[in-house]
Amino acid sequence: DPRGFRSARHFAAWIGLTPKDHSSGGKNRLGTITKAGDETLRSILVVGATAVISQMRRGRKRYWPWLERLLERKPPKLVAIALANKLARIAWKLMTSGQGYQPGYALVGARQ
């Protein structure tokens, strides 16, 4: 039940799409993803995100401007995890609110 999570971030953390925290002494150090939770669900989200990135890199389809900018700065595998995390958060919001997916909604108020 998605309502068992306080926020979309908690849902993404349960799936295992958030980085491990190795912070100490005021230094913020984030590691690899935690890989907690449902491995199948995490894999589906990451494979889907990888497919989106593959299409973008081939120039076939443009999705979100933030994703294009992130691909310019970060390796594709890291970007796939970031996109999978975002997709998990969107899915949580849709499941808890009962609304349908609205493609342009995520761009409202987003940094362009």
C-alpha cells in the first residue's frame, strides 16, 4: 500500500533508489544506491529509465530538459538511477492521489 510511506522520498528509499549516506564530522558523503526493498520493481524502473536515456542519446525523442542537462554532466548509468528515482516518486504520487498521469504536469514549476 503506497499510503504506508510518508512521502515519495520514503517510497523511493524503500525501493532502493536513494544513495547510501556515509556522512561524518560535517562532511556529506553519499555512496551507491542502497538496493533495499523490492529488487524486481527497482529493476523495472532502472531498465525503463535506461531505455529512455538510450532513445535520447540516439536523438529519437526528447523528454525533460533537466534530463538532457544531467546527461551532459554525469555518466548514463547514474542518470538512469536518477530518472528511475523520479519515476518512482511520480508513481507514488499517482497511487496516493488517485489522479491519472498528466505528461506536462511535471514540467510546471520545474527549472527549465
